[in-house]
Amino acid sequence: MSRRKRVIIAVIVLEVLLGLGWVWLSQVAAGGGSSNPDAPRIIGQVMGAAMGILLGISPLLYLFARSNDRRAEESSRKP
């Protein structure tokens, strides 16, 4: 499996895990009687920022993986 495919799969898996964690944390915060009333808003901001940062750096990760795939392909062609 190429590095490009691994990067895409890893980004998708991480985004899904962050999304599930977001849902779980917001349910815990909404259901808990002793939590801060601003907890769902803060959880949303933090998890949204984490997901945004991951999606922001994913094109760079993809480009690095693509260049590594090209280098590996070129070095395998040389005798």
C-alpha cells in the first residue's frame, strides 16, 4: 500500500475518532448535573479546532507522502 493511501486512511480514521469523541463528550457534559453550563460550547470549540487543524495539515501530509512515493519509485527503477 502506498504512503498516499495510508495518509488518506489515517486522516479519515482520525477525523472519525475525533467526531465520535466529540459526540461522547458533549453527551457526557449535557447529561452531567454538576458540570459547567458552558461545557458543551467549550467542547465544541476545542474539538472543532482539533478537527480543523487536522484537515488543514492533511494536504501537506498528502503532498509529502506523494513525494516520498515518487522518490521510492525512482530509486527502485535505478539499477
